[in-house]
Amino acid sequence: MADDSVVIINKSLPRLDLSKIKTNATCGLPGKPKTEALTETYTQRIGALQELLFTDGRRGVLVILQGMDTAGKDGTIRHVFDHVNPAGVRVTSFGKPSSAEQAHDFLWRIYPAVPARGQIGVFNRSHYEDVLIVRVHAGKLLPEYLQREKHLWANRYASINAFERHLTEAGICVLKFFLHISQEEQTSRLMKRQKSPDKHWKLSEDDFAERKFWHDYQNAYEQMLANTGTATAPWHIIPMDHKWVGRALIAKTIMETMENMKLKVRPASDPALITRKL
Ligand code: AMP
Ligand code: MG
């Protein structure tokens, strides 16, 4: 697992050690300028493929991004979907749930954001937060009766796997990316934000508080990744210490997945329309 290729988890594993997976791998990419040029060609192709996804009309794509604070989720979204028709992509960010959301099961707020056929949906955080931050801070974020539930996390993994299998069977391709950074890289990114006035708005109390729980988060991620990687909705562990590497790998994976969907322009609703006199 320590070699220089993207780790894909497509079945449940007895355990997973994230510290053995490199955060700064370059995965055989040809250096920053050339890789950025490659990313540009991938993202242009994703734009064309989304148009085809729409004209095909049978399938949708759901891209799920998870990662620690500063892992690069926002920047990835900005770059990877740069050439997609804004009408064809919808980004949903999942933050702290509202009281209405908290009064429902954890998938309730997710469903309305699932992309329609023909569309790409992007989740900036997702239902996975309910087995990550909620697990790390269970004592604070869960009502007491749930804290006592013995199989809570196993049950949630099972619900997630069933939910994603259902989406896949309904024609929605689920693509999951874990943006993997080192703790040192997070420190350096936060320091950079502190030094850049145009980035000050991005600093939040949570970034400082959650850092202290780094190891608990890595642990929760390890459990989650080991239990929710499936053949139809695998996890891709993306080395993200170099953003240009991570963005290229994510763009390439999305592009190749969409190429493999063998999308076709759907025929005219009535063939007679093609030759009808105007
Ligand atoms: P950001 O992505 O920086 O806007 O931050 C959103 C914050 O909301 C993060 O700290 C998430 O961990 C948190 N969050 C997202 N989903 C949940 C959830 N289901 N329960 C509690 N906190 C959440
Ligand atoms: Mg944040």
C-alpha cells in the first residue's frame, strides 16, 4: 500500500492503516506544469461528457469528497468542474445539521441533493460526516440513547452501503474520494491562511479546535473507509499534500469513469421529426 499509486478500496477490509498510505505521492505524474496541462484536458473532457450524460438521459453521477479541514475540497471542486455547464452540475456542502435535520435519520437531508439522471452532483462533505465528526464527538453530538446503542456505527455503515447500492441500481454512479493530507501539511496550510489577508475569512474556530482531534479523526476515517468501500461505490484515497497531484488524479478518475459509462446521444423522440418539412 506504500507504493506510488492511488489506493482504491472496493471491498470491506478487516482494518486499514492510513499512516501507511502516502499523502505526498506523485503517482507517476510528470511534474507540476505538465500535470496541470493534463488536468486541463481532463476537465474539458468532463465538460463534454456531462453534456453526453444529459443527452443520454439514463445515468447520473454523484461525486463525494471527504477530507480533513484544509484538505482541498473546495479548490478541487472549482478546478475539476471548471468546464462543466453550470446547468449540469450541482454542488451541495453539508455543514452542521439544523434542528429539523437532527430530528430525522441521518440520510434524510442527503436525499434531496442526489443528482437527477443527466446531472453531476458533488457533495462537499456528506452522509459520511455522521460516522466521522459525529463519532469523534459522540458525547457531544449524539443524544444519550444513541450513545448507548451497541451497534450504532456498524448499523450506519450498513445503511450507507445499502443507500449507495440503491443509488447505483437506479443509475446513479457513486464516486468517492478521500483527500488524504498529513498533519504537517494541514499546519502549513493554516499558517498560510493566517498570513494571507484574502484567506482570513476561511479561518474558523473549528479548524483550531478539531486539529486537536487529528488522531481520533484518522481513526474514524480508517474504520469508515474499511467498512464502506464496495465494488460499485469504491473509495479512492487521493494523496493531497500536492494539490496539483490530487486534482489531476480526481479529474482523471471522473473522466475515465464517465468514458466507461458508454454514454450515447439519445435518438429523436419521433424519427419523423428529422425529415419533417419546415
Ligand atoms: P466546512 O466544511 O468548513 O464548511 O465546515 C462544516 C462543518 O460542519 C465541519 O466541521 C463538519 O464536520 C461539520 N458537519 C458536517 N456534517 C455534520 C454532521 N452531520 N454533524 C455534525 N457536524 C457536521
Ligand atoms: Mg472548515
